[in-house]
Amino acid sequence: MTEMLRLSDYRKQKHKQKIFFDRQELRKLLDLYSRRVASGEWKDYAIDQYGPMAVFSIFRHSFDQPLFAIAKKVTGKGCDYVVFSGRRQLKHGKTISEALAVLEGQLRLL
């Protein structure tokens, strides 16, 4: 005979490992974002959660694909940060500053 499962119990267990950007991480992300908005390069951002990963996406236009995505992933001993451009991984770091360094030195069109 089959065993009945309560979906509400399963959903609660599955989503216990949510991860978020903390205040210092958001400050660094939004500082970089605001400088690039002021220079006219970026226009919009989004913060999403995909299971045990938080993602900060940056857009050139509101209805475009993201130019860059900064992901915070849970590892066994802490968190890793990865910067993506489309599907290509640009930088991986143990700290958000280390990962964002690739975007700090990005060449810009004038």
C-alpha cells in the first residue's frame, strides 16, 4: 500500500536552506550598481532566490536579458560568490568584494 505524504510538510523542509544577501553585501552591490547607473551603463536590477542560491541581476534595459548576475551559493563551509555574464562564469570568489572586482575594472564605452 502507498504512503500518503502531506505536501505542506515537504515544502517546509525543502525551503529551509534559503540564503539571502546580508546588509554589507547589498551595500557593496548597490554601491557598484548606483555608480554604473550614474554613468548611464545600467538601468535596472532584480534580486531573486533559487533554492539555496540568491542572485542579484543587472540589466542594461528593463526588458532585456541580464548583463551580469552575481550569485551567492551555500557551500559546506560558508558561501561562494560567482559573477556570470549570460551563461559564462566571469569570476568566482570566497568574498563578494573578490567576485565584484571583475566588474570594477570593466572597460566602458564613452
